[in-house]
Amino acid sequence: MPQQILDLRKEAFSYVPSDPSWRFLSKSDECTIFRAAVKSGDIIDAEEIISTGLKLHNDIAQIFNGSPPGWMYETVYTNNDCLIYIMIIGSPRSGMGNAASG
């Protein structure tokens, strides 16, 4: 993400309430930067990748810890093989591109 966009978002976040949605959006910028660093090869150390990913995960979980019930997500388990499902949905025949390639 271009630095100008990050700076703009950081400034904008300083003017909004500190509810979970805005804090999550701010933390998602950090996730975007982290993913870009891994994808570009700027971060290649497995321990650093795992520890940073876990820190981001914990930070995001903390945002929603103690939030009102309406903010909580629900885990839904299925018997479907998700990888196959993604590959079928993302097949060129479905017109949705290749979702499995990320």
C-alpha cells in the first residue's frame, strides 16, 4: 500500500470513534503491509513470519474481546471439503476467476 494512503488512513483514524470496526480497519492496514512484505520476500525468516502473524492475530482478537455480542462472529462447521469448494467456485467456467490462486 502506498505510504501516502497509509498516512491518510492513519490521520483519518485519529478522527473516528474507537469502536471495534475502526480499530479493526486500522489493524488490517498492518496485515496488508505484513502480507506484502512476505509476498515480496522482504521477510523470509520463518520464525519472524510466524511470530508477526500470531501477534497480528492476537491484536485483532483483542479488539473484539469484550465487544457487544453483535460484534462477535460465529464459526460454522460444514462437511464440505473447502479446498474443493473454492476451486469449483473459482474455476474459469464459473466466471469468477481462480480464487484458489489468491
